[in-house]
Amino acid sequence: MTKVLLGLTLLALTGCSTTANIKATPLKEQSAPQIDADRKQCDEWAKETAAVPTGFAACLIAAGYETEPEVGSTSQNVRLTRQSTATEPTRVLLDVLDCDAQARREAESDLGFISIWIRENLNWHWKVNTQKRRQFFVDCLRPRGYDIGKT
């Protein structure tokens, strides 16, 4: 019983801190109180998504920040190209997840069924065609109105 309670406590603490470690650069000269309010609002919004860290990052991007989208296809920062237009966090989340899925499929397109099964079932950290996946992700996001990397 003690082990179960300890495990649930650790899980709860981990779940609370998943978004705290995500760094974001304000692009609209937001004040410190505004940054705190945006992070709190995005944290609440992200809890309603299936991918909390990615949802949190997408919300921040939509709110005018530059941050890493928390997907496997890139570790570079992403920001909206046009800061003047209002963008819903849901739109950013869907764009990021869609481009990540397309990039993963493209990177794995030349793999056989057995290689994919091994990667998915035996060694889930194994990355295939990382450079191809990153490039496809960037090429997918740019026409949708995003910039990748530092300005």
C-alpha cells in the first residue's frame, strides 16, 4: 500500500512539473506578470489535451512566444511567423502534431515492417533518419506560418 501511495505521489508531482521546465522566449515584449499569467493559462489549457507538454508549448506559441514544440521531430524553437494575427492554441497543437506524424512516417518510409516493429516494441528511444525527419518537419511547418530556430 505504501509503495502504491508513493508511486501515485511521484506521478502527481511529475505531472505537475512537466510544463514548468519548458522555456519560452516572449516575442511581444510581455511583462513578467503577463508571462506568468500566460504560462498559468497555457498550463490549464494543456491539461485538457492528450499531449500535455506539446499542448503547453503550442499554447505558448499561439500566445506570442518562441519555444520548443516538445515533439520528436525537432529540438529547435518554433514561433509564429505573423505575430499580429490571433492564432488558437488548438490550431498550433494540431499543426505541430500533424507535421511531427508526417515527418515520422516520411523518415520511416524506407523501413520494413520488422524494423518498425523492433523500434516501437524493443527500443522506443531509437531514432530513425533523424536528419530527414527534422527537415521534413521544418518543411511541413513553414508553409503553415511558423519559423524554426532562433531569429
